[in-house]
Amino acid sequence: MTRVRVLRRLVTYGFVTLGALVSIFPLYYMIVGSFQLRADSAFSGLIPKPGNIGLQNYRDVDKAISLLPSLANSAVFTLGTLLLTIVVGAPAGYALARLRFPGKAAVSGMLVLVLVLPFQVLMIPLYILVVRTYGLADNYLGMILPFAVNATAVLIFRQFFVSLPDELFDAAHIDGAGEFQTLILVAAPLTKPAIITASVITFIGPWNEFLWPFLITKKHSMQPLAVSLGEYVSTNAATAANPYGVILAGACVLALPVIALFLVAQQRFTSAALGSSIKE
């Protein structure tokens, strides 16, 4: 029996390791390719060669699109969306989880419907409303508003508030606290795991968003990094000494904040979840 268990574990670990290697291979290829001075599509090119490694691709993409301003635009767009998502999502999730009001089930159903509908279905009416009605073209607010209410974040907060014990809210109501006070003073301090989860999920969307910022930003100085990279790839990337290397360098710059956020948030989410589980 011991040999059978050992064999099963070896097979299981082998499949897990193989799956991890397959999953991480595109990221490895992107990083290696971004530093190659000359494109090397051979299998041996997966191993970096000292004479073919440098930062020229990053210099070329920075010279073409000005990485820092584009990163700043992406940061304003993403952080603004993230802030509004939490400010709107937490009270909405609390209301759906703890309050009783007519149409509560219909609102929950509409949230699920919003998740099913692709953004492209709402894109034209949103463009007319934001650009033509409010005149928010080439404006950070125009980029942020369509993503200010995130249905996924609302459902995450709702599920979190549902999981909290009823006695916690009953005690607050007995002490004379209203619903708003209960949310701010009792529920909100416990929402760290939900905030981190909603933040990670929300961050990925606007940071990688291309279509909506591309529609409403005509000035290059207002374009986020994803839009700037997309335009560069479609127009000028072929003129670079190593077109694929420049594209991969831009992709690395775009992916780095998301990877860093995930690694940091994963550790904090684990510690927050453990901390909340041992509180009395």
C-alpha cells in the first residue's frame, strides 16, 4: 500500500508540475523575448544567450510611446475605477445582503444579467451618453464612469456580508446604530478580504482595457498604456530592429503591475482571511 501511495503522489505531483510549466511558459517566453536584441525563433532561443541580451527593445518602445505618461494614464484610469468600485460596491452589497426592500430579487437578477451581457452590447449607448451628452471625450472621468459600478464586486461584497453572523448586526441595532452606522462602524472594518478580492478582480479589467479608452481618447497624451501599445503595434512596430522583441517588451511592461499586485494581494488576502477566522 505504501508503494501505491508513493506512486500516486509522484504521478499527481508530476501532472501538477507539468501543468505549472505549461501555464508559465508563455510568461517565460515573453520575458526572454523582450530582452533579445535579435529575434531567435529556434528552440535554442528559449535559453538566453549573453551576446543577444539587452534593454534595447525597452528603449525602443519607450521612445515610440513614452512609457511613463502612458503608465500614468493607466494608473489614473485603473485606480479611479477601483476607488469607485469599492465605494459603490460595498454599500450595494450590504444592501442586497442585509436590507429588505421591494425588488431585491430583481436587482440581484439584473446584476447577474449584467455579467452575462458583453460590454460591446452597451458600448454604443455608453459612447453617446458619455461623449455626446456629457462631453467627456479625452477625459479621465469619461474613461472611468462606465466601469464605476462593477457587478462582480457588488456580488463579492454581498456574499461576504451574508457570511457574517447575524448576531453582529443585531448587537449593533440593539445599541441604537442605524444601517449606515452599522455598515461604516461594524461591517466595513471586517471587509478587508472582500476589498482585496474585489480590488484584484477590478484592477485587471481597466488596466488591460483597450476598446473603451481607444474610442473616447483621440489625444495621445490621454491614452492608457494598452491603447498606446495597440496603436504602436498596428502602425510602427514593423520599423523597429526587432519588432517582436519590442512588442514583447511592451507586453512585459503592461503585465508587470498586474503580476506584482497579484503576488502582494495573495499574501495579504491569506493573512487577512486567517486573521478574521480567529477573531471572536
